[in-house]
Amino acid sequence: MELKPQDTLLALKYWSLKLSGQDRSVRGISEAIGVSPSEVSKGARRLLASRLVVERPGGLSAETGALLEWLCYGVRYAYPQEGVGFGRGMATSWNCPVLKSEVVPPAPPLAWPVAGGETEGALIRPIHASVPLAASRDEQLYRAMSLLEAIRGGKPREISIARGLLQKLLKGK
């Protein structure tokens, strides 16, 4: 069973739900991340098979160690970052407004293409089309997806810093 790009978003949503203590139905997760309920169900099966999520009392939960390994070392190669031009969108990577680090944000800023976006800069294609919607509804998910973008398209020093910050974020330190 092969993972799809939306599965990474779904795994991070399970992590966010666990962190906030929320338990949501398939329909609730579907609405939160902008993916159909059937895709949430299929994605959950793929994530269980890949051991990125596990079944625990109360529902599915992200397996933090495995998820970190996938995000830090696998996603970059499975789904490389792709520039799509210049325009307005939602700030991401080191330009994310809810992300704090010692890395100087690039100029022009990196952004996911979003109609009516507040940031003008270099547009990059998100790992899945619904990432900006999901990130706009969940600040922790926004932080995690922005760090993932820093890993997907960063230079070695930036990648190293993003991996450390992502590890702290996912482990709740």
C-alpha cells in the first residue's frame, strides 16, 4: 500500500488532535482538512499499514517517532518542493508568522498559492492542495506544515534547524 501526499497531512492532523485532546469523527477530520470522508478513511488505512498512526483506545493516534522519521527524512524525497511562480498566498516555511526560529526568512517570502492571500512572494506547491485550508484552521498544524516546507526545500543548515524544531514541536517540548 503506497502513501499519498494527503496522508502526510492526515497524519499531522491526527498528531494535532492528540495534542489538543480532541477526538473527531471521520467527517469532522474531513471538514477540518478539506479532504473527502472516503479519502480520510482510505488514508487512515494506509497510515495504519505504514505504521505512521496506531490504533489506541479512543481512536487513531500519530506514532510520533515514525512520523518524525518520515517527515524529517522521507517526505523531502518522495514529494520534493516545487516552485509555481510569483504571486499572493499564505506564508510558509521560515516566513510562517506562527513559527519562531533563528533562521532569517528568505526574501521574497515563500507562500502557498491562496486566493486573496496576505503574502506576496515566491509561490510553492504544498504537499497537497488542501494544506493551506487545513493550516488556516489549526495553528499547530500550520507550524508543522511550515517546518515540513523548510525541510522539503531548504539548504543543509536550514534542514537541520527545521528537523530540530519539528522534533520539539511533535514531542511537545
